[in-house]
Amino acid sequence: MDTSQTITYVIFLIFTGTAVLSTMALFTRQSLLVAYIVLGALIGPYGFRLVDNTDIIKQAGDIGIIFLLFLLGLHLHPQNLFHSLRKMSLIAFASSALFFIMGFVPSYFFGYSILQSCIIGVATMFSSTIIGIKLLPTTILHHQHTGELVVSILLLQDILAIAVLLALEAMTGSAVSIHHISIIVGAFPLLVIGSYAFQRYVLSPLLSRFDKIHEYIFILSIGWCLCVTELSAYLGLSAEIGAFIAGVALAANPISFYIAESLKPLRDFFLVIFFFTVGASFDFGYLSVVAVPACVLAALVLLLKPCIFKWLLYRSGEVKEISWEIGVRLGQMSEFSLLVIYLALETNLLPLETTYMVEAAIIITFIVSCYWTAMRYPTPLASTDKLRRD
């Protein structure tokens, strides 16, 4: 079977299986995101092995993250975003320090080494950008404010995650020079200023002149998103940060709302693939070995993260209800946590068993957090009409 047939076959399995499980999930009032993860576990390399190579599929799923952050940026006016970033900087870094301790202490108690416990603590510092944003409605005034706060925290965590990944590379003897670090530090403001200038003097005139040709707007917006994404990665930042900056740069343009609506189906297509790969990547042969520490770590994350976020946000002046809701929406581990443990595994800082323990905890927090948010707060994937908001 050639490559194209293989890709077609895998996509057929993913979306046919997703259609079946999603239907069952809606009838039983379950979260759709959980259905995507369960499908990956069922037919992936460690399930029935109908899909035995997820590398290409994972790359396609990563595109979903890029479009998700691009669309989110389109809903956030730059002035409002920068105000939220200033307000949330202390909260983001203070919470990350507390979350590190929350991950380190139980890991050390379970007998992991100090180095392994430190890496596990780092993995618990971040909340999921995908789940936090995917389950956040953007069409209600209250959630526009909530969304600005959520995105500000997640963006600051992403910047911190990049620093952590650089530190891990340095620990393994990789060539991370002062020159390299200085380039990355200067890359963020350079990318922001350059994106805003290009949008104002090139994109806006083009969009204004050809605004009636919808196909052109669709193509131009995708090209713009991927261009800034690649530039961000080239400068040493993450692709996700580049996609978000591309969206924010366009947010001041009135046509941004049309672009956001037109790209939603494309975003959802790739996000289904991403969550499929999350479920497909876990080896259930290790489950009996890592179940107890993984469940304890996941329980601490799910219980303490909302409380810590609520306390910090309330002390910063937010009302209790919004503070608690943000805490619940960010009360899980992150796809950046996966990047941290995979890099640690590749560089021999973590053994395979420890990696699967953390990955199991991440998947548990993904599933429980999805349930908690979808059952309690308005989301685009809610199982009831009362809570379903896009």
C-alpha cells in the first residue's frame, strides 16, 4: 500500500470512528474531546493497531493547534490583550512556581530521583492551551473578558515553556549559546512589531481592495498565519506563539470576524486528529506500573490548580465566580508537558517508565477537565443546548 493510500485509510478510520463515538458521546452526554482521545486509544498502536504509525498524523494534529491559536488571536484586540498580559504576568509566574512544588513533592515521595521529580514538577507547571481555548466561547461579552485572562496566562506559560525547553537542551550538552538565547529574547518583540507593521501596510490594503473575493481572503489569511508561524519557529520561538501573534495582528481589522468564522471547520478537522494522537501515543502495557503515582499526580493537579488560580485571581481584583471558572478551565496539564517529558526521554533525563507515568497523568487531567468544564460552564462542545456556546 502506498503512502497516499495509507494516509487516506488512516483519515477514514479516524473520522469514521470519531463519528460513531461522538454520536454515542452526545447520546450519553459525554464530552466530544474525550471521544477523540478514546478512539486513539482503541485503534492506535497500543490498542487494536488499526493505525500503527502516528508520526504523520501527529504533525497534522499540530496544525490544529496553530489554527486554534490563530483564530483565538483574531478575537483579541491588541490593546485589550496587552493590558491583560501586564495584569496576569505575576499570576502566571507565581502559579507556575506553586505548580512546580505540587508536582515535585509527590514525585519525590514515590521514589523518583531529584532530577526526575524536578522534570515532573516542570511538566505540571503548564495548563493546556488547546483545552483551555477550545472550550472557551468567544461570542459572549463575559467570556471575551474571561478569554483575555485565560489567553494571557497561557501565552505567558508558553513563553516560560520555551525557556524550560532551552534549559533542558543545555543540561544535555546541546549547543545553546548566549548568542542563541539573546536572539530568542529579542525575537518576540521583533516578531510582534514586524507582524503589526506588515499587517497595517500590506495586508490591510489588500483585504480592503479584494474584500468581496472570499476565496482570496481565505487563502491570504491561511498564508499569513503559516508565514508568521514558520518565522516564529525560525527565530527560536514556538509555532504556537507565532500563530497567535498573526491572529492578534489582524484582530483590529473589521474583516477578522469573517476570517475567524471561515477557518473554524479547518481548525476542527485538525484538532480531531490531534486528540486522536494523544490517545494513540500511550502504551497501556505500563498502566499497571504507573497507575498509582499517575492518579495521585492527576488528582493533585485537578484539585489544586483551580484553587490556586482562584486565590491568585481573586487577590488581583477579579470576582470570585470568574476566578473559579478560569481556574477550572485551566485545571489540567498541558501539551507542553508532553513536549517536556518527550525531550527528557530523548536526552536520557527520564526513563521510559517515568515518561509513561507523566503521560498517563496528563491524559487523565485532559479527560476529567474536559468533563468538568463541559458539564459546568458554557463551551462549544457542551452536551446540552443550555451550555453550548461558540
